[in-house]
Amino acid sequence: MDYGKTLHLPATEFPMRGNLPKREPEILKFWEDNKIYEKRLEKRQGNKPFVLHDGPPYANGKLHIGHALNKTLKDIIMKYKTMQGYYTPYIPGWDTHGLPIEHAVIKNTGLNRHEMSPLDLRAKCKEYALQCVEEQKKDFIRFGVLGRWEDPYVTLRPAFEVKEIGIFGEMAKRGHIYKGLKTVYWCTHCETALAEAEIEYKEKKSFSIYVKYAYLQEVKRTLPADVPTDKAYAVIWTTTPWTLPASQAISVNPELTYSWVQVGDEYYLMATDLVEAALKDCGVEEYKVLNTFSGEELEMATFKHPFIERTVPVFLGDHVTLDAGTGCVHTAPAHGEEDFGVYMKYKNDGKVDFEIASFVGPTGEYISAVDNDRYGDTEQSLAGVEIHDAEVPILKIVAHNGALIHKGTLRHQYAHCWRCKNPVIYRATEQWFSSVDGYRQRALDVIDNQVQWIPKWGHDRIYNMVADRGDWCISRQRAWGVPIPIFYCKECGEYVCNDETIKSVQAWVAKEGSDAWWAHTEKELLPEGFTCPHCGHDEFRKETDIMDVWFDSGSSWAGVLENEGIDVPCAMYLEGSDQHRGWFNSSLLTGVATTGHAPYNAVLTHGFVVDGEGRKMSKSVGNTVAPSDIIDVYGADVMRLWVSSADYQADVRLSKEIVKQLSEVYRKIRNTFRFLLGNLDDFDPNKDKVAYKDMTELDKWALLRLEEVRRKVTEAYENYEFHILYHAIHNFCTVDLSAFYLDVLKDTMYAEKADNKARRSAQTAVYEILTTLVRMVAPVLSFTAEEVWQYMPKEEGMGISVMLEDWPEGHSDHYDEALAEKWNRVLALRSELTKALESARQKKIIGHSLDAAITVYADGEAYQALAGLGNEFLASLLIVSEANVVEGRATAPAEAVATEEGHLSVVVGASHYEKCERCWIHRESVGQDAEHPTLCHRCATVLAD
């Protein structure tokens, strides 16, 4: 007789191999066909909402691994919150306006935007943006993210644009919008102003030059009396020679100490503490410091520009430091934020009356006025020359005039455009701004008191950014975006923006989208009969600038949440840590400026994805990992497992090796599910369950551990610490279940009679573990959890999808502290004994553990713990045929081996009994049954029944 066929071996059609790249799309179709997202909302309708508002990625190019990290984190949270009973609408969205898309269209088509009408260019941009939305949408869905994909939000839709124009109008009405001349970041390649959030820093090689400005006069003389004035100079240091034509002042720090320094027959003005380093940099070894005095004494002294007939005054400014240079800072108000600020202070105080000298056009070329009033070397014209190409000619001009002390180069971090990657400049232009001072303090109060920042350091980061930020430049000199809804009176020149004009523009945009601004005349856009409120004239011209793309996305709380009837503030915003200066910031400012509140109650941030060595991912380095690199080989669930495994609050490491390791972890979790399913093949949870009070102690322990894990995993989800739940579930599957509980259960599961009470008890525990575990992993391993759910025996009332299930309820009655304490002790002792068994196996004393007989000598609590189990139960826990516990380690024979921990002495030998052919346990009863002479009494009885 083949006794192997009489065993209840695991049986399930759940595949051992995941084959996720093939199986996951089938599950996606199941979710779509059965409208699982819609059904989970229907089930929670009327419950407390938890709305995570999706930060819109740019509809431009392919998704990268950072997108996968971000969207998966959001999906994990939303699936967990849904299972906890919240109403969780998730409306994904896209940022579809602005420079990134316009730049991509021009690059991809080769079109010249200056030769196109705005409406033609906008049509191309819209087509490109919507095409990218569709491509990216497919990938996001493939990640396993559930949401309203058939109707996402896109910022180019009229309803969104109407809300954005309304926010602008409200901010203008409250006095938070103004137009003014200011120095702003400017990209000469993209021909537009940029916001701080659109700047990234990269290394750049620049000139490092020291230039002297000839002494003219001082209000309070600091130059020693015996020094000839025609030999005295202020020395400035700069890394941007192209800004010298716009140099209009020299700034010094009133708190610093300055000196006149003799170098040969010339005399240089410098900060005293920088003299040694600056002159060493210039190759000067011999010099003499003549005196010292405070910078304050230099105010309004005058010097002469090195190649333009221009008197240059000395300003006092605390932006001057001792970090580098000479302490005398060449000041070009047209090309520096601090330069502009100190100039405006002196202009407003009436100390200077000259206007800002600005010679750089929008494309970065000097205008003709740059050559006016030149002296010395005037042969080299700078007009029409690109500013960076002009640096060498400028150096030659300065050198010809005898003003160049030293020329060198250095590498430093320099501002670049986020989109075209070219260096940017500061440029003084007229722009539209939001005056942050009008609501800064309210924003800081909201940061302190309304919003939960996760992690906590996010609070300080955004607080400092808002506290220190200047006014927000919200105008862009492009065509693809929402227009700034301003009209200028042709008669008086005043601009007009009020409730009447805003509502009229909104009505047109609601009908035709923002194209209406370019498609219609001013008279058509304005209310019928509208006249200038300043002068009564009725002729107007439209503003040509569009709004900053950050104003677009910063208005999404109104354009999406309010339009959808969702309460504002919502529960959470979640994006990368760079968004403290981006979307979190712009959303906060628009929200506070118009409503007095942030549009979110919590902000969760994650780090960036880096390679396995912690380096930034780069195509040139070849260390990038695309989402498809993981999904096409291992499946999206392995990628999702990676997301959960990392402490995302810091930068997250990823490499092919890391993915391979995680695929092994996934395999172990999957095999655990398969074993659980396999042992429930003949179990009907509706009628075979055993009451908790009637279960074996081992099974009660398993449910105790399950409850501990459930609590830990629930807390990890609640605290958004997904790496903690990853480790908890991984350890539970591999250590508690595979390495112990399920291994010990095999004899009961396989060899006992099908309806044996102990077997049904074990199956009840296994079923509870399965139904709890599958729901706990569902937010992370969504595809696998769904697959398990479809193969699982169901209780009445269970849904068609695990995605429609509630979070597993706690069982306080399963958490028996006395039982926990007892089994912690037992398992610690078992660990000592399994090491002794392994040592005996390595010494060839035994082969399979069931061949073993073990005698344990113990004292005190260790003896009580083991003896209390009974020899037969201890043998089953150790998966040996015989176990015997003896009190008194002193009575142990000489061949007994002390365990490493020193609590026990052990003798391991081969069992002297015959091996049962069916269960493989060596028992005294083998051979006693005439009908089944090779079986033990237990197995013979099972077959007889």
C-alpha cells in the first residue's frame, strides 16, 4: 500500500511561481471589469472622509522611479484608510501648463515659437500634454494604483482655470498682487522669469577676477592724508564679469573693519580680515596695512567705474560677508537680488537718484546702450553679444584700462534652469508679484498650529522658507498657461482688475477655456459698456504674461477639491521633500492669502531615489533603474515591496541587487501564503471552525502572535512607517510561521484524521492567520493579496475582492499575557535545543530530525517550562521522535553537551524505535498492528477509521 497517498498533503491551485508580469495585468482587468474602485467608494459612502490630494506630475516625458515611489506610497495609504472605513476618493491629476510642456513641444517639433501665433502654439502644447497624460496614466495604473483614472484632473480644463483666475482675483482684491520692477531669476534660453522652485544648482566653471575702481572722494576721509588720491582704489571681486557694465555701486558691511593697504605704489581698500587671502589669491606677497576703520565710515564715498564714465557710490549692506572676496562688493542692481535691495533702500531714502542700468535683453544679449559712455578701450563693441560670450572681451577692456589686478577661474555651485538645464541670471524686469508680507505671519501661524508635518523636520524647513522668502514672482513671458487677467487702460495707463472684470473673464474661460484670452478682443472679454474706473476711458489692452505654473498647481485645492465638493482643508498632501519650496509652498500661500488656512491638515514627504551606493541616479553614470526594469522582470508587487521596505523619510536606495534581494523576500511571503492555502483544501470556515476556548495551546500561541503582529502592523500604517510593517510581516512569515509554527504543524495537518479536533484547531488558526495576513499586506502587495483572495475558502459575507474588505479586527481575548510570557520562555529554550540538534546533524549523529531522540537536563525555571509541556509535546515542538526532560543538570552524563546559552545540557542520539512508514516518526508502537505492521498506532488508527 502507498501510505503517502493517505496523507493530507497541501493541495492548492495557487501557483508557486508568481509570474507577476503576466498575472498582474489580469488582476488589473478584474479590478476594472468589476469596478472595484467605485465599489469601495460606494461601500464607504457617508463615512468620515480621508482625502489625499494628488500633487500633479508634469505631463511631460516618461515616468521615472521617483514617480513610482510617490504614487505607490499614496496608494498604500489610501488602501489602508479605505480598509479602516474611511471614504477615500482618490483623483489623480496632471500639471499640463507651463514651460516644461512648451519647451518639450518646441524641442520635439523644431518649431520657432516667435513665428507661431499664441493660439497655434497653445494647440500644439495641449495636444502634447494630453498625449503624455494618457501614456503616463497607463504606467500609473500598471503600478497597481486604484483611483479615478477614467476622469482625472488636468490643469488645462476650463473648470480648473476658472478657479485659478478666481484665486488671482481674490488675492488682487485683498491687496496681495502688484506689478513692479524687481530683480528676478531669468532664463535667457527659455526667455522667461523663473521662481525659486524652478531653480536647481549644478557645478559651473566661472572667472574669478579682482578689479579696481579709482578713488574720487569721501564724505568722511579714511584714506591716509599722505596717500595720493590718484593711486587709491577700491578692489572688488566677482565671478560674473558680464555684470560689470551694470555696476552702479560698491557695497561694504558697516560692522566690518576695513583698511587701506599699500601694494607697491598703489593703495587698495579691502576688509581687513580678507587682505591676506585676497592678495595671496592675486599673487601679491609684499604689502602693508596702513590703517583700520569701520565700514560705516565709507558710506557714500565715490569711486570711478573701470570702463564707463560713471560715478560709483559706496552703500552699506549687511549682505556683505567675509566668506570670500575683498569685502567690497561690486553692486549691479539689475543683476542681483541683494544688489537690488540695497539700491532700493538708498533710492527710497533719497540718497541716490539714478535709475537702474539694465543692458541685457530677454535672450541674454546686450542692448546697444551698453556701449554708451565707455572710456579707454572702446573699439570692442558689446552690443548684440551674448553675455557669457562677452566675458573675455570685458576682461580685455578692463585690462586695457589698467583696472584688472588678477584673473583666475573657479568651480562653484550655480543656479540653473530646471527645464533647459542652462545657467540662469538675475535680471531686473517688470513682473507681477504676490506680496507675501501681506500674509506671511498668518502662513507661519498655520504652519505652527494647523498642519501636521511628517517627518517633523518638515516643519522647520517650510517655516524657514516662508519666513525668509521674498515676494513671489507669478508672471511668465510665455503663451502656454492661464493668462494673468489684467487689463491696462490705454488712456491713463493704470491696470484694472476687480470683481467685475474677473467674473467676465471667468465666464469666457468657462465656455472656451483660457484660449478665450487670445481668441477675443478686450472689448469682448470685458463686460458690455465697461469703462476705466480711474479715468472713464473705454479702450484697453490685455496683459500678455501668463501665470507661474506653481500658481496653477498651487490652486489645485480649489480647482479640484472645491469643484468636486470635497472639504478644504483635506487630510493630506504627499510629495518629495523638494516640494517644501514647490507645491506645498505655493498651495500654502494661495490658501492662506484667500482663506486664511492651509489647504491641507498634514504633509508627508519622502526622499529621493538614489543608487545602491547612495549616489544620485543619472543616465550618464548608468545607474538608473526605471519602473519597467522591475515590473517587466519581477512584477509591480516586488516594486511595491521595495517602496514599503525603505525608510522613505530619507533618500531611498535602489539597485538591481536590492531588487533581487526583495524578490527573494517576496518569494518567501508568497510561499507562506501557498502553504496556508494548501492546508485549507478540505476546510470549510463556515462549519469546520473550532472555538477559541477549545483550541490547542500551540494554536492559541499562533493567534497570540498574530494579534501582536496585527497591532504592530496597524500602528506602522497609522504612523506611515511602512518599513516597520515590512519587517514585521517578513519576520512573521519566515521566523514565526515557516521556521516554527507551520513546520511543527505538519504532522498534525498531514497525518491526523481529516476531522481530528487538533487538526481542525490548527486549520482554524491557519485560516485566521491567512485572512488577517492577506488583508494586512493588501495595501502593499495588492496584486498578490487579490490573487490569494480568489483562491481562499470564504466565509459568508466576504466580498469578491480583498480591496473591498475591512481591516482585520483585533482580538483582545487572543492576547493572553501569561501565555505570551510562557511561550517566550519555551521558544528561547527551543532555540537552544534546535542548535544542539543541528550540531548533532553536522557531526553525523543523526540525519533527519525525526531520527533523533533527545534527553534534556535542566534546573529551575528551565526545567519547569520544558517539563510542563510533556515529553510528547516537546518532541513535536522539536520535530524529533523522542524527547525526555530530566531535572538536575548535575546528573547529566559525561557525553552531555551544554547549550551555548548555558541553561541546558543535552544528549542527542538516534532513536532506537522503528520508523513509521506513513508519518516517519520513530515510535515504540510501530509493528504492533497486524494489518499495518510498518505503521505506528496513531497512523494505523487513522486508517482503520
